[in-house]
Amino acid sequence: MKILVIGGTGLIGGHAALFLQGQGNQVSIAARKPPASTTPLSKLDLLQGDYVAGDFTKADLARFDAIVFAAGNDIRHLPPGTDEAAHWERANVEAVPRFFALARDAGVRRAVLVGSFYPQVAPELIQSSPYVRSRHLADEKVRALATPNFNVCSVNAPFVVGSVPGLRVEMFEVYTRYAEGKLAGLPAFGPAGGSNFISTQSLSEAIWGALQLGESGKAYLVGDENLTFAEYFGAFFRAAGNDQPVPPLEQEHPLLPDMAIYTGRGNVVSYEPDPAEVSLLKYRRGDVQRAINEVVAQYR
């Protein structure tokens, strides 16, 4: 297939783009800025533009058989001083379905939205969190665009960890320095609570499975391992060869602040993905520690 990956210079989209290329597809990426020259993403065709600003046209999208959308806005993309609810409304609720409608009208036959797990695992947040509400509405509106000629589904992921060759992800670089004991004054601990986690490898496999076999109009909740946040940070310490204990503490962690834990510090989000859906999408399980080992090796 000729596939366009929106957000193809980021961690999730970049890994998916290279994985899909490895399956024999002709892959292009779309983003606001070109990828770094240090990554193999720089060798892929680039369609430069901003979906929120409406930069793309039907002519841009008409040459593609399929689209993977991995550019949904989250807390990292919130501009300083911006009204949070208004930003999520514009960037997610309005712009994401508008882009998918454009793709459908351009003749694209298959599309996958990479979304968030929060609306499915904590639906009570839809009313209380503007961010979760925006992800929920974007997902619903996108899947409602399905037609007999436009197969569209969503793959909704939990916390994602992994790497792309040559792509610097500041968060994981800092996690590596933390695990090496190089952040003076920051003790080893994880904030109370936990979540499900998935590797970029598992997620890319699920995306490919959804592109080939996904049921149109369906939202797939994917996931791999249920870990406490202390266990998650502990996996970085283990990968760095640091056997220091990493206990859970009932206090905010500067590297995983409360504002990034929408279910609330101290709460645990634990679930098992539907085995039939795991089988359909053909993604691996038990891959989080391997992915963390790969991340730490990249930054050491």
C-alpha cells in the first residue's frame, strides 16, 4: 500500500512509518517540520504541513491508499498561556475529524487513528477532563465517517515507550540519566499508582494489523503490561545496570508530574486487552522491558 503517516517525525508515528515500510509498503510521512537528518525517517518522502491549520488538500491525499494518524495533541503540545479546553477543542475535536473527512473525500480507502486509552478505561473522565473529552469526541467523530468505501478504525493506546534510530526523545533521555543516577538531588522513586504500558514495537504491529484487518467503525483498546509507576521507573534503572530500589511514594514526581496522570496519582489503571483483538491485530505482548533496554542503550 501507499501509506501516509501523519505525525511521522514523532516517536509513535516515526516507529510506525519505519515498521510499515519494513512490511513492503511505500510510506510517506507528514509533519510540520522535516525529521532530523540523523534518523532514517529523513529518507522517506515528506508532506510538510499542519493538520490543525488545515494545510493539507484533497490533491495531497488522493495518491495514498491508506493513512495512519499519529499526531493527536496531548499535554506536551499545549502552548504556554493557552486556554486548555479551547486548545483541545480546536486541535482534537475539530481538526482531527476534519482531516479524516478530507482523506475520505480524496478517495483514501483505509485509515487508522492512533488514539488514547483514557476514554475506554476511565470513561468518567470524559465529563471532568477537557483533554480526555477531546480524545473521546475525536475518536467518535472519526469512526462515524466510515462508509463502504472508507474503512476507518481507531487503535487506542496507553503509555508508550520505545525508540526510533537517531530520533532524540528528551523525556526518555532524561529518564536514562535518572536511572544512571546522574540527576543530583532526585531520589529514586515512582509516584503512587500505575497504568498499562505498551512498546512502540507492539503498537506498530497493532497499527499494521488494523490497517489490514480492522473492522470499520471500531475502537480497539490495545495494551501490554500493567505496571506501577515505580515498577516502570525501576525498569529503566534495571536497564541502566543500577540495582537501587525504586519504591512507590505518595508524592508528585518531577519526571512524571500529576498533570500527566489523568486518572490521578495513587490510582491504578489495570486491564487486559481483548484476546480476540490481540489475535486479530497480531501484536506482541511482554515487550516493555525490551523496549526500555533499547531506549537506555540509545542514550548511554
